[in-house]
Amino acid sequence: MEVAATGGHSFMLIGPSVKDMMALARRFKTIYEGDYQIVEDATNSKLYVNGSIPLLIAMMWPCQCGNFTHPKKMCKCTPVQIQHHLGSIPSTILDRTDIHIEVPFLNKEYAAKRIGEPSEDISKRVVIARGKILEWRKKLVPAITGDPDMDKEAGELLKLAILELGISPKAYDKMMRVAMTIAAMDDKGVIEAHHISEAISYRSLDRNLWG
Ligand SMILES: [Zn+2]
């Protein structure tokens, strides 16, 4: 969420609990000061319009049995049902979201104690990192022409990711934008391999690791 707030990246929440996803989407408001829109039903593409496009938060509803991606409970759906479930996400939403966030199932104790860093602290970091992002955006032009500022190791990892994971040009573009945000947050002048791998980890629906 910090990466999304810093770079202004639209994201999709994926998890077994609608309540937890909603809670996370609302918490986002405290660290992101800007216009954003929550699409509660990812299968409803009608919610998608607007002249001035706000940052979009989409949520993928749980599967039929409700346990898909649940850390402790077994999903009882058939592979066909799961494929259908994943296929129900409109491509317009996939194309518009830069980051896919898997939301863990939070137990009541965790939620009550509100373990984790206070939103205010994250918010302060986000403001500082956004200044660095502006510097990075100036470097976007060379990145588009095929000469991104990245070290050799990052370039090799990227080539491997494209070959092995079959990342589409659209997904590549989103991944690079996210990698730039992460590098800027890390206060680095170039994109390093771990920035690329973190950005790849945020594209779980492209990576098709679910089937
Ligand atoms: Zn299921």
C-alpha cells in the first residue's frame, strides 16, 4: 500500500475476506491524500468511467467456497471453477491496476491490537518519497525508449522475467513504473534487481501462479 500511495498506483485487493479487504481499502485513505475510487465488485465494469481518472482500488471477490488464498482453509472449488473465478476479472480492471495485493486473513486478535506501523508514520514517508518520484519521472523518457536506468543485474533479471513468465507489454509497462517507485523510495539512482523482483511480486495475476 505504501508503494501504491507513493507512486499513485491503482491496485487490486485479492483475499478470502471481504471485510479485511474493505478495512485495508479504508486505511489506505489515511496514507494517500488524493482522489480515489473503490470498486467493490471487480466484476462490475460499469463502475469504470470518468473524465479525470482517480486512483482505482478494485477488489476481487472470494471464490464460491470462500477459501481461495486462505492460509489455513482448503479451497473446495474445482480447477474449472477457479479458472472461471479468475477469468471473471474484466481486462479493463487488470489493465488499469498496477499492483495486485494479496490480503492475508486477519484474525480478530490481530485486528483488535492493530499491530503494525501507524498510518501517520507511513504517510510521512510517503510525502518524502513523492518528492523523489518527481525526479524519477523526469527519467521516464529514456525508460520508454528502451534504455531504462537500471543496473546490469536488474536488466538480466528483467530479461529472464519476460522469457520465463511471459509478461505482456502492458504488464511490463506497469511493472517498470512500480519498480521505479520502489527504487525512488529506496533512494537509489538506478533500478536494481531487487526492485524488479519486488515489482514482479506485485503482479500475481499476470504471473498466473494460481492455477
Ligand atoms: Zn474455493
